[in-house]
Amino acid sequence: MIRIGKAASIIGGIQCGLGGLVSVVAFLIYASSSIRDALAITLEEVYLHIFLFLVFGIFSIFSGLLLIYGDGSEG
């Protein structure tokens, strides 16, 4: 059976990877007009999407790191 600390580390790693992936997508939306066209994002909405993706990505990375490096001790 898997320990809770190991499961939290695995989930934290997946969460950090997801946050990094979302941050890369935010950069690709900014850098590539063909990706903006494929996602049907108008030029006025670009900065809103970048902001939302970066906030989600940073939040996901930090919470994933807390899961990985948290010691799990209560009290």
C-alpha cells in the first residue's frame, strides 16, 4: 500500500508539471499568432488569457511544491 507522504509527493509533482505546462501555453499564446487563431483568441483578449494562465500556473507550481516539500507533521 502506498504511503500518504509518497502519494502527496507524486500528486505534487504532477501538479508542478501541470503548472509548468500552463505557463508554457501562456507564452505560446503570446508568441504565436497561429496558436491564437487556432484557439480563437482575439488580440484584445490575449493579455487576459496570458494573465489567467500565468496566475493558474504559478498557483499550481507553488501548491505542488508545498505538497512535495511539506513534512506532513501536524502540531
